[in-house]
Amino acid sequence: MEGFEKLGEYAFVVCIVIAIFAGIAAGFADFGSGWIALVLVILGVVIGFTTISEKEVTPFLMAAIALTVASSGGWFLVINEVVAKLGTVINSILFNIVSFVAPAATILATKMVYELARKK
């Protein structure tokens, strides 16, 4: 089982790196990110099945909710008025991070609901 946990850890690091570079690229160029989003979703599924332990589920889900809310409003676009494209870059990076956190959160939330229903 340790091999799967290492795979999940590597997937997490790769996701962060991809999210940052794709966010920067999206901020400064007309960059289509459909394939990158697909890769992030697939890696998020790997993370959801392998990396998060049972005691880490609740904090992970709380963080996933916070990230999803933060990425949903385009809150950082105001920064573009002061520093050109910076708000766009931050929003893009945040959206990419949510692209891999959301599938992992969905898997973990489904597991949690199943465990809660199974206990009764």
C-alpha cells in the first residue's frame, strides 16, 4: 500500500507544478487548457484514492471547499488594475488547483458518506 501512497504524493506535487505553470501560461497568452484540466482531474482521482488518510479527510474537505469558493468568484481580477495580468494569473492558478482538488474531494466525500451509511 505504501507504493500507492507514494504515487499519490508524487501526483500531488506534479499537480501543483502543472497548476502553477499552466496558470502563468494562461495569464500571459491565449492558452487552451482543456488537456491540462483533464490531466489534473485524472491526477486528482489518483490523489483521492491513494493519498488522503481517514483522519485527514475532514480537513481536506474543508480546504477543498475553501479553495472552490475562492476560485469561483474571480476575486483576484481586481489586481489587474494595479499590475497587468497578475490577477488573471492568480485566478488561473487557483482554478487549476481546484481542478485536481475537486475530484479528490468528491471521491473522499463519497467514501465518507458510504462509511457513515454503512455504520448504521
